[in-house]
Amino acid sequence: MYTNSLSGQDKPTIQNRHALSLDNSQAIRSAFFISDGTAITAETLGRSILSQFASVPFETHVLPYVDTLERAQDAVEQINMAYQRDGLLPLVFDTIVSPEIREKINSADSCNLDMYEGLIGRIAEETGIEPDGHSGHAHDHVDSETYKARIDAVHFALDNDDGARTRHYSMADIILIGVSRSGKTPTSLYLALQFGIRAANYPLTEDDLYDNQLPKALREHKDKLFGLMIDTDRLVRIRNERRAGSRYSSYQQCQQEQRAIQGIYISQGIPNLNVSEMSVEEIATRILQMTGLKRRIG
């Protein structure tokens, strides 16, 4: 749903809006993710949609627990201030259930993109059943087993990060390997948090790479190994953020390590994935698809 609360004479026409969008294509535009709950759904869906407009610089704001008219009014004031500052209508992604609170949010000077209203209305029409109209139902009934599985998986990922411990690898669902700074840790944590997968990760050092052999700690768990690859140019940029100008971040070093680890993946028959242009969400999903691992939590 598109809502613009400006008065009739101030509302830009479709043609004017198009002209303004061309003139302000590089101007920063505010985007708000608003919910009467945690705002996780609004933010996740909203960011996914905004990713389709990569050329537009967005300044994002997350406003959770907007569950009273007073808090809704505070949100409206923040949205209006952003409009006055930017000179562009903010985009508002909301998952608010209450009609009164939603109406208040819609009164802001904004382009409002209600994520629930249209969908809930369609479902009600199709099923012939009116929605309950209560907020937060998505998180009302926390499955204690699911919660425990998630927490256990996160603890496992943290305890088995970066090769710190290897004695619990028999309990791992998967062991990510790769050169330093290839994305092993964030992927392990995402697999744990979102899917309940027990993921360990192990960095292959220069000694491991140039021997063209797997470290002893990994050999007996070869069937659990999954390799991450990353383009040399990207690896150089990432390492320079950590140790600028060092041998560790030099192009030659990064290139040598990448060639060596690719040789190990091929010789040892280890499934692998080039993650250079992927988000952590995409990496995790592709890993599950390629390995056949089943998520422990829904």
C-alpha cells in the first residue's frame, strides 16, 4: 500500500516524482523498519527489497515495539524529521497489526509499504476467517526444544571457531575450511543461529597449504569438510582492513594461498564454494543445498 500524507497541493504528481527521483538519484534516502514487535521481520524483508536498488544510498532506521499511539507518534516525528532533512519521502516498511497504530504511522510524510495489511486481507478473504488482530503472535509460543537447539548450535560454533578446539569435531554437522578471512566464522554462526547446524571452522595455514595435505585434526573428519573460496582481489581488500601493507595482505601472498587451497580441494575431493559475491545468507543456503544437510530448527 502506498500512502502519502502530504496535502493535495503539496503532493508531487507522478511526473514530478519521476523528475525528482532522477535529480536525487544519488541523494541519501531514509528507510524505516517499524514493528509492534522486534522488527526483525520488517527489517529482514525490507532490506531484501532494498537490495534490489543497490545504486540508491539508503540510511536505515529500525524502530521496534511501536505498540502504543504515543510510540507511534514518536515514530511519525522521526519520519517527518528525516523527510525535512533529506528532502525525499522516507520509505516505511512496517509489520504493525493494530489498525489504530498503523493509521498513525501512515499519517507521516512517507511512502508507506505495509507488509501485513495486504497479505492478511487476502488470506482472510480466501479462508473466510477474520485474523485475530493481536501483535507478536509470531513469537508468542517459543518452542523450548527449538530454542535449546539454536543456543547449543551457537555455543558450538563459538567454542569451535578458527581451529581453537578440535576434540569435539565428532559432534559437528559440518567443518568449514579455507584461508584466513574467507568468511568461515560469520558463515558458521549464521548456520547455527538460523538453522541450528553445528558448524566448526578451521583455517588452513601456510604449512598446511604448501604440504598439500589436510591437517591431522581434519583427516578423520574428511566427510564433514566444506571449503570456502574467495577471489584474490577481494581477499586482498579484506586483509588490508586488518593488516594494511603486510605480507599477509599482499596480492602475491593471497594469490599463492588461493592456488594452494584450490589444489587441496581438488586432490582431496572436498566440496567447495566461491563466496566472493555472496551474502552470508546465500552462502549458508547454498551449503545446505550442496551438502544435503537438514536444518535442525524451522
